[in-house]
Amino acid sequence: MIEYAEQEYSDEEVYSLLAPEVGEWFRRKYGTFTPPQKYAVKEIHDGKNTLISSPTGSGKTLSAFLAAISELLTLAKKGKLEDKIYVL
């Protein structure tokens, strides 16, 4: 089943999903999220299979990696990061 993202989240809503270290790095490096990131990061964070279609350079890859890196960092800080593959 295909669903289309209908809600664009605010920068602060997206920042609230990220581990503080990831959010701080992103804020220093980029400042604000691109529209594809505002639609996708929460969906990816929530574990939904997500396909992003937008122009080259719009932040698609970073959308996926922000959620993944943030989750890995959170698991590591809790001592729950196992020696296994988490992201392909």
C-alpha cells in the first residue's frame, strides 16, 4: 500500500526526534531542514518504510541517515547497541 506524506513537520519537531548530539551537529552545520527532511525524518524515525522523491541535493540521503545515526547513538548511550547490522 502506498501512502503519501501529508504533514510537513517544523524544524523544532524534527530536532526533538534526534539525539541531542545529532541535533546540535545538524544545527551547526545546516541550521534548518529541507522540505524533504521535514516530511521524511519522523516517518523514518517511526520505523516506516519510506521512499523520498525530490531533486538531487535536497537532503534525501541525510533524511535517512539522521534518523539512523540518532537511533544508533541513543542505543549506544543506553548500553544497548549490539554488535550486529542495523542499517543497510
